Amino acid sequence: MRPSFLLTTLCCATLGCQPAPAPLAEADVTAIRAATARFVENALARRDSANAAEYAEDGVFMPPNQPAVEGRAAIRAWFAAFPPMSAFNLTVVEVKGRSDLAYERGTWALTIAATGKTPAISDHGKFLAVRRRQADGSWPMTADIFNSDVPLPGR
């Protein structure tokens, strides 16, 4: 028998025998939904640092029509520069995953507050957030993307 065949067979057998990760517990789904509710409260109250803390230190935030924002400090700065909102809502449609990795999918709606002669601006769309369970049981976002359902002007 050739050594490379034996090594390949042994590796495949070893990897194939790894236990599957445990399914996502209902308590984890509840914790993720609670984190999303906190995110909305923090955004409306302009608690940018608290919302940035909902991301992993190396998290990636991907807003529409601009480059990805990488790292918690950059995410915090992005939130601080975002105009105040008079309304904001996230609706979680589903949370799926396993004991160490989960995603949530949903919809969002917001209204940027009117300022001076600038009228309020409303928008809505969908989001997808990936979360990784930490040793302390928390579920920070490692990747978060949202897109608008409103066509760009002129389209």
C-alpha cells in the first residue's frame, strides 16, 4: 500500500469521525434576539460605544453603498458619524446555527431625523448578521450586512 494513500485514508477517517457541533439551543436564540433588541435601543439613544460592543473586536460591518468597516473601533466611529434617527426597527425573521456559530436574518426600517431645512429621510431593507459564541456565552457579531429595498434615485 502506498504511504500517501494510507495517510489520505487515515485523515479522511479521522475527520469523518469528528462529532457534529451541537445544535443552537433555544436559550441562545433568545440571547441573540435580546442582543438585537438592545442594538435598536442603543441606536435610538445614540449609545454608539454600546452598539460597537455588540461586534467582535475584529467584526466587519458592511453598510450599503460604501466600503466595509473593519474592527470595533472603526465601527464605533461609523455609528458616531451616522445622523440621528427618529425611528429605527429591526425585525428578526430567523435565527439559525449551531452551538458555536449562528446567523440572524431580518428586515429593518429607519427614519433619519429632520434637521434644519433637511426633511426626514425614511429607508427600509434587509439584513444578515453572523455571530460567533464566545467563551463567556455572549454572541457578538463577526459580520453584519444590510441592504436597502429602496431604489437609488434615478433608477
